[in-house]
Amino acid sequence: MKIIADENIPFVAECFGSIGQIEVLPAGAITARAVRDADALIVRSVTKVDAELLQGSNVRFVGTATIGFDHLDVDYLRRNGIGFASAPGSNANSVAEYVVAALLDVASKLGLVLEGKSIGIIGVGNVGGRVAEKCRALGMHLYLNDPPLARQSGDEKYLPLEQLFDCDIVTLHTPLTFEGPDKTYHLAGESFFKLLKDGCVFINTARGAVTETTALKAAVKAGKLGAAVLDVWENEPDIDAELLEMVDIGTPHIAGYSLDGKVAGMIMIYDALCEYFGLQKQFAAESFLPPPQKPEISINAENRAEQELLLEAVAAVYDIKRDDAALRSITELPANDRAAWFTRLRKEYPVRREFHNTTVHLAAACPETLRRKLEGIGFVTG
């Protein structure tokens, strides 16, 4: 069996090399010619998999190590009997931890206390559900919107979109869809921002085009928003540099880039491929994850606010300011070089581990509420 894989999927050669001949390539080199004699193709979201890529090839299975699969022509794959798999939920915890880091950082800048604040979560699937769990642990009031889930479940906890506009914070976790009753393309457009509560904190870690760039820029210029956080951008990797300068936190589409999430996604595709071809599985995620960089941290809570301590713990494991600073350096580059820099930041993203790998040691005087919040957002406490 011959397997072609994106070189930026961690440990892909070691894992898939155990079941066949593997060739790892940069995403740009995954062409029709390169995949012609391959039996399986393992990609990321940057590779469009359709008839143009696969026509006349031997490919019988396509796996994408991503939660979404809008870059796969699923109809073409089905018509041609080609198996396919994605990795739903693999990076959900990573994105949720990013949202927590962003909330704590923005709250520190604005002097906000998150406990008791309302947060509207638009899209309550794998990612939005994790965000909800962590925000509930922080003592926030949740307002959930997910029309497909509302129809499927009939659960009254899923509210109409207009009931989220009075929230202190609104965060997007939808797929990108262009048609139908649940179209999300430019969901956050001019009317959306006009209806938001003045001073609302807006976060998008879903897809860039769920937010209309011109409308967001207008809202920021008008002073409508208390803060804006963007991890995803329209027209990636050629992002709007002016918008970057306007947002409070801007990062290069890396919210889901924890090493734990990447390895989990890779293993989900590995399992699916093994099942499809009837092969024996040899690996699990634990086979590849190294020891954490921060296995333990200690916090002294004496005379300090809980939210300050939460920010300290989170920043010790994941400093979102570093990712923000790395992307902002794009504005110092010539316009023609910026897209390549955005891509490079994603390709060379440093190792980031999730909170559950770290034990937070608390002084005896720490309140039990702090312990519950730390555990609620993912840490182990000792």
C-alpha cells in the first residue's frame, strides 16, 4: 500500500509507515501527478480533494486530520467508491482552551470579572459544547444557539439567535455553509453587529468567512465592541492587515493546534484507514505524545483574586499573547510577503500542550471555588 500524506501532520510518517509505504509532502506538492499511484491520501484543510486531484488515480481512501471536511468533494468520493474520514472533535478541547485563554486575557485588559457574565455560544457541537462546559465552570451564564441541534433535539436550551444579542460575550463555533436555512457565510454581518449589546466581546474561532470583514471593521471603528478576538480570517492566508491592527487578540488560525489535538486527529484517521482496509492497529495517541513541558506549577493565592490566579495558571501553559505578537509582526512585512508569513506561522507552530497535562499545586489557603474552576477548565489540582 502506498500512502501520500501532508508533512505537517505530526508523526504521520512514523504512524502510517507501519502499514505501508509512505511519502510525506508539503501541502503544495500534493498534486494529481503525486497521488496518481497512491492507495490512500492523508491531508489537512489546505488541500482541496476533488476530481481535479483524484481523477485517474488509484486512491481508494482519503483522510483529513481536521474536524471539518468542506475541502473534500464528498459527493465525488461517494460516487467513485472512495472511502473518507475526518477527525470530528479531535481539536475541540484545544479550541475551548484557546477561548478560555482569550477570555481571561481580555477580561484582565478591560477590568471585567467573568463570573456572572453572559456568553452567547453560536454553534454547540464538539467545540461549542466544550466551550460551554469551561465557561460554566468559570461561573458564566450560558446562552446557546444551534438551529440544527434545536430541530433534532427539540431542547429548549437552544435559543433563537436574537436572544443572544444582549450577551456580554458572543463566540462563534459554527461550520462554514453557503446555502440552506442554516447558512453561516457572513452570519456575523452588518445587522448582526448592530444588534449586539454595546461593549460586547466578540470571538471567532470557527471559520473566517462566518464573519464579514467590512462589517466587523465598521463595528470596531464605531466603538460598538468592547473587544474583538479573531483566530480565523477571510481570505486566509492573505488576511486583512488593517483588521489585525484593530482587534484585541489576533492569531493565525491556531486555536485547535495543541499537540494533543493534532495527534488525536492523526490517530482518528489512522484508525479509520485501518478499519477501511482491514488492517491491525498498532498505535494510539499515547504512542506519540511526549511528556508535558509544564507537568506541575505552583500558585500562591494569598490576597489575590481568583481570576488573576486562573490567568496565571493558563498563561503558564499557553500564553496567547505570544501567538498574537507573532501574527502582528506581519504588518512589518511587505504586502506580498504576508500570506507566506501567515502560512509559516501555522506550519512552524511550537508545541502546545493542553491543560490536563499540568497539575496545579495550590497553597492550603486556596478557596475551594478556585480549585473547582481550575479543574473545570481542564487542569489537575494537587
